[in-house]
Amino acid sequence: MQSGKKRIIITVPFNEKIQYQLCIHCCQRTPGAGHLHTFQCGDFNKLILPDWKIKQEFSFGNTVTQFIAARLPLNKISEFLIEKLDWIFSRLFPRKNRWLFIMIDKNKMA
């Protein structure tokens, strides 16, 4: 596995309720969407190496915005509108966001 030299950007599912289904092949409980993990803000603090630091962490991709976007025609105006609505709704209802963005930077050597 190769890591970044100066910066790593990660996006993962945020605040997702993982739903399990019974697999008809192996009779085991299996995650339905293929997601094995869900993450919350602060979860990556314990996963990063000491010489790296979390620079930014925020959730985005609000479900309210996605609901509205699915009902609008696809054009430049609706894309602009959805971008602005997502920014607003992501801050008003952060628990309804679907993705977590993490930017990790390597600490500068003294």
C-alpha cells in the first residue's frame, strides 16, 4: 500500500445505519449495501499515525438535498441550486449527511 507524501483525502459513509440481510448462499448475516463500516466525526483521530494531523473533517451530501435533486431537471441552474442547498442543509441538519470528508496532512519537519 502506498500512502500520500504530503496529504491524504478520504471520503467514507457517515452516520449510516448498516442494514443486514440473510444471505441465501451461506445463511450468514451480510451487509445489504456492501458497507461494512460507518464513521462519525472524530473516528479517524485514533487511526492516523503520530506524524500526520487531521486538517479538515466535515460531513456533506445531505439526504434532503438528494431528495430535491432527484425531482429537478438536470441543467446548470439546478446544479447551482443543488450545490447551494446542499451547503445550507448540510449545516442545518448535519446528522442527515451521508458522507464524511477527512483531509490529513503530514506534519512539517522542523
